[in-house]
Amino acid sequence: MFFTDVHADLDYAEQIDDFNRINELDINRIINEKYWQDFKEEKQAEFLAFESVQWHTIRQIGVKTQVVADPLCQTSCRL
């Protein structure tokens, strides 16, 4: 399990597996800033936890459209 400091697809993204460093991300700014063109890459930082987190521990998943939400709901309801 790790997180990245910017969008994970960027060549210079750092994959960080030391969660003591999580405070290096400006979470409040990332979540609350209305206009984020100046820090788009940071806004796209990712937490990657494939096969490391049990589904029942996930409280919420955000998606942009109902078209994306519907199949996600069907999948997650079965887990």
C-alpha cells in the first residue's frame, strides 16, 4: 500500500509507502480549494491499496456521474 505526492501516472511521481509522511500532502487545500489549476497534479495524488484494504472499511466513494455510480453500486453491494 502506498500513496503518491502527485498524479501517479507522472514519471516524477514519488511512491511513498511510509504513512508517517502523509502530512506532506496538503490535504485541506486539496479537498477545499475551489480553483485548483495551479496545483492540479497535487490534486490528483492517489492512494493505491489494491488487495490491501477490505471493502467493509471503505466508507465512501466519490464519482462524477450517475453513469459511473450505478455499476459501482451494483459491484460494491455484492461485497
